[in-house]
Amino acid sequence: MRLTKFTDYSLRVVIYLARHPDSLATIADIAREYDIPSTHLMKVVHRLAQCGYILTVRGKGGGMRLARTPDLINVGDLVRDTEDNMDIAECFSPDHQSCPMLPACALKSVLVEARKSFLATLDFYRLSDIMGGATPSLVAPLHQAHGTFAPPSPGKKKRTS
Amino acid sequence: MRLTKFTDYSLRVVIYLARHPDSLATIADIAREYDIPSTHLMKVVHRLAQCGYILTVRGKGGGMRLARTPDLINVGDLVRDTEDNMDIAECFSPDHQSCPMLPACALKSVLVEARKSFLATLDFYRLSDIMGGATPSLVAPLHQAHGTFAPPSPGKKKRTS
DNA sequence: TACTAAGATATATTTTACATGTATCTATTG
DNA sequence: CAATAGATACATGTAAAATATATCTTAGTA
């Protein structure tokens, strides 16, 4: 079980941008920093722009920057937007109606719930929480939560504002 | 983000065995039932036997059966034992000490926590909860939990006994 | 004891999703 | 109009996973 590098790189791009808020960053800058292929980053950047996480500027002197401040960018949302195959198992596929155990089998709903838990945990964090150093998080939920993660009791889970 | 077919098939094998408790099942039986290659199932069965989930009997008239009753088989454990790459992102790799954002970056710990949530949800279910029909679960936590999954407040999460 | 049917094991091959590369286009600055 | 940036389309490479093949071992049974 792993996320694609596409998602990984997407997270790194926004982390980079969050840590370099004062200037436009180019694809080449970021590729150099992480030592990853700029060809792949192009696609990543394109997607991030399409989804509204970053603003890009073409032409000489161009580059990109975050479209919002890091505390308004939710990690779970970003993963949902960049990871394009969230079908945990074969029984998620539309042409899998022939499973001999349906409808009794509850495997799928359990997997759906597990995936939901995964994303709900990510929803609990914003870019400002994971970017480190430069701009400290307003609240610091991270190391408190370890190992004994408890959802923010009642109400809204997502923290984007 | 998806589990391997190896894990998928592993779950199906134990579900099949749970639903056919009265006789030994062969690899061919299970492969036929789900229309999946028996060659792959061999490896799956081998692993399940190694991990103690099933007992196998060689030779004519042989086959396999569950080593324990379905209420003693935990879904999370089984996934942990069959899914062999649980490294969500590149920064989980041991040779990834050169990340320019370390040690400030908290991405990894957030991903670790999300993975933990995923598995903790699976830990909440036993084979008897997902096998459907035949042998109803002793408790029925499934549809109550949907969408608003809450961990079993304080104390032990895993339900294997 | 030989035959058959089952899993055990090792190795080889195929598939496929993902990653990466190349080329060209468009936009912007100076 | 030259240089530099992203946008876009398409082509290729690659590594993990899935599948296949072959042989070995075990056990029942004729």
C-alpha cells in the first residue's frame, strides 16, 4: 500500500512553496532541490494549478506560488486531488458485480471505512502543520496525537480555516 | 492507493474458508469460485499457512481449512501480514536521509499516523464480521459505524477474542 | 508399490500502472 | 525577437506485481 510519487511530489511542491513564500519558484528550482525529474514535476504542477492549490506564471521570470496561505491548504484534500486511483481492492471496480459472495460480503464496506479513516487523519492536518521550521503552526497537534490519535470529538473534522 | 491482489486474494481465501467450514477446500476450489489464477493462489495459501491463519493438508484428499474460528481472525492483522510494502511514500525508504527538509518536515509522521488509522479501522473487524451470511457475527458493529467511525473509546482497539 | 491428487518451492515470464522522456506550443519579459 | 517560463501531447522505460511453468514432496488409495 503506497501513494504514487505523483502524490508524494505534489506534497513536496506545496511544502517547498510554503517554505519559500517570498518569490516565484520554478519547476527547475524544485526539481533541483529534491533531485527529482522536472518532466514529472511538470505534470504535478499542472495538476496543482488546475486544482487551485498554486498559481502559475508563464514566461520569463515566471514560476509558481501558493494560491492560498499554508493554513488554508488541507493535506487530505490535496491527497484526494492528486492520488487518482483510490480503489483499494478489486471489488471497488465497477465490473466486479459477479463476486459470488455478494451481497452478504462486507469486505468492501470495511475497506471503504478504513480508507475513510486514512483520509480523515490527513484531513486533520494543514500544510502549515507539516511544512516545518519557517512558519510555525498556529496550533501544534502533531506530536501530541501520536499513536493515540483521537478524532476531534464532535463536529467538523477538517481544519482548513 | 491500493492493496495488492495478493492481499485481496488472501482475504477472499479466508472468507471462503469461513463460509465452508465443514470440509477441506483445495486451491482449485477457491480459484474456480472467484475465477482467479490458481498459480497465484498457491503463494497466497502458502503465506497464510506460514502466518498461522490456515492449516494445510498435503496429498490426495488434502486441502486447507481455517486454523482458528472466524471470530479469532483479525482483518488488520491479516492485511499487515500479507501486504508487504507498507511504505506509503518515498521518505519511508531507509536511503532517504538526504531530504532537504529534514528534520523539520512533519510529512512522514502525518503519513504514519494516517496509515495507523487505516489499520486501526481494520483491526476493529474480525473475519466473522465480514464473511457475511452463513455464520452471523456475534456483535454487529458494521453498519452502525459507517461514515462516522469512532474508535472504541478508551482501551483496547483490537477485537480478536 | 505404484498411481494420483494435493500442497511446497523455485524460477521464469508477462502485464501494467506508474514514472520518465521528448518535442512542440504558448505566454511573458526585457 | 530572443530568452525563459509553463502547457500540452505523445512516446518510452521500468519496476513491482501478477501469472505461468516445472519440479519436488507428501499422503491417500487401489
